[in-house]
Amino acid sequence: MAFTASSWGQGQLLTGLSPGSSETGFEAVITKANLPTSSLDAGSLSCLNGGGDWRFSTDINGATQLPVDIVTCVTNASAASTEFIAWVRFPTYASGTRSVYAFWNKSGESQPAANAAFGSEDVWQDNESVWHLDDLTDSAGNATSLTTVGTPSTVDGVVGDGKRFASDSDYLYTDTVGVVENDSFNITFWYKRQTGDGLADGAAIGIADNSSPFGNYGIEFDAVSGDNLKVEVYSRDVSVAPNEVFRIPNFLEGDSVFVSANQNSSGSSVIAIHQGTVYTGSDSARLFGTTPDRLSFNRIMDSSPNIGGLSVLDEIRLTSAGNTKSSDRIELEYDNQSNPSSFWTAGAV
């Protein structure tokens, strides 16, 4: 499918950073930092219909349209009051094909239906579930919406909104997991230490087996030696300590870390990127048990004793079975999400 780009009022070329290797199905975020003020100022050159007229293509004519997920689009005469977060999917993102044209300012347009070609779910076709956490729906369209327990609050995340959990009594979960013990898959998310909260002890991404009090798996964080953050794989009986994979030193108030974990037949491997420094570790422990039936955020276990704590989580995604991520891919995602204004170079409007 294509659109006639010349009938749109405004357009701009964005060129992304060159990847370490060619990436298939790369999902990239574009924010208002990448766009001219006039695109969101509600004036004569602004986007229209609540962002219904945004289109993206890898060519200037609109012949190679990209699917887009518009998470938020707020226009306002005051630049400080505008918001824009959109995700696009590149079939192939390589050193020679890493440009995207953004088009806007055409009346009477609306975004495709979520499940239509080039709609929001098309962006996440390689994922089982995606939660931006601006709301609790699955942007991939596969899982039920997240269920809230306690009172997690909405705060600023790394990419848009995140959810803050004040204790292990606050958590989110879904009973639609989608992958099983023997699958290879990846789970990726942002973990943030909010200023004034102190370093969390026990914040977690958890995968539980409701049929067994000991079938609890996932990734856990612990505070150790002041501002050092210990990253662990929890894949065992509750009476046995989780396995430490690495520590992140000097994890200070306000800091965020990008965490991406693969599971395969050998166990699990974890990459975390904090302020550009890459930490890696692996363990024979698995992230999923034999019959996983609950994916939870800020909680490892379904029943006491719980493992959770003070944390902010953001942009959580679980790939489809068989889709793990290379270190190049994980670092490219980090570069894009941690600083979109540096990732994209904007051309003339």
C-alpha cells in the first residue's frame, strides 16, 4: 500500500544512527524533539485531526509506507504543552537504508484501524505483547489489558509515561502469557530510580506458575553497597537465593537502565545499559517455568513471600516465540529510546 505524499502539506526527512549490523523489523520511536515546532503548534502548518494525518515512508513519494503507532499527539500554541510519541517499524534497518520521511498537515485523514495494514498493531508484529504504560492495553493486540493491584501511579518514564510502584503491594499482571518454558524469546523494559525514592530493593519483572507455590521466575533488582544495583535471575524454589548476573555501580537517583533478557535452551542472558555502559551476564536459570500462566510487573510471586519494591517501569515488551535479540539490536534500541533527539538527524521541512 502507498499514499501520495505530494498531497500532504508538510514533510521532513529523518536519518537515524547507523547500526552495528542490519536489523530486521526494527521498531523506532520518534518524538517531538525530532520535529519542527510548527508541526504541533495548531497553526496552519500543524498536523491535523489529533494526529490522524501522520504518515511515514522510507521514500519521498510515499510508495514504501511504514506502519505507525501514535502513542500520543497533543497540539498547542505553546510548545511546552505539546506532546508527540510515535513508533514506526522498518522491515530492514541497515547502514544504507536508515531514513524515514515524516508527512503531516492534510485534512480529512485518520490513522488506520489498529489491526489494519500500517496500523498500530502492525508495528509490533514480532512481539507477543507491548505495554507503553501510558495505559494498560497491549499495543500488539494479543494479550488482555493489564490488571492493576494496589495503587501504582503514573509518572514520567523514559519514553512517555511509566508506572511507579510504591511497594510490593502495587503491581500489574496479565494471565495471557503467550510463550512457554521451551520457547526462545526476549523481554525488554526500562527500570528507573525516581528522585527521592531511594534505591529499590526487590523491584521485579516476574513470570509465575500459579499451579505451584515454587514456580516463580523472572528478573529481580536488589540494592547492594550503597548505590550499586544487583541484577538477578530468579528461577527456583523461594527458599533458594536468585542468581546474580552482574552489578551496576553508581546507580543514582533519577537514573534509568535499559534491560533486555533473552531465554533460550541454555538458560537466560541479560544485557543492561546504564548511561551508555553495557553490562552483560548469563545463567543456566530460565525466565519461564514449565507452565507459566502469569506475567507480573513489580512482583515475582503470586503469593507470599512477594518480591517487589519501589520502582518505575516503562516500555515493557515481550517478543513472539523464537524472537531473541542480538547485542547490536539491544544497543540500537537503547540509543533510539534513551535520546531520540540524538538518534535522528532532521532534514529541512
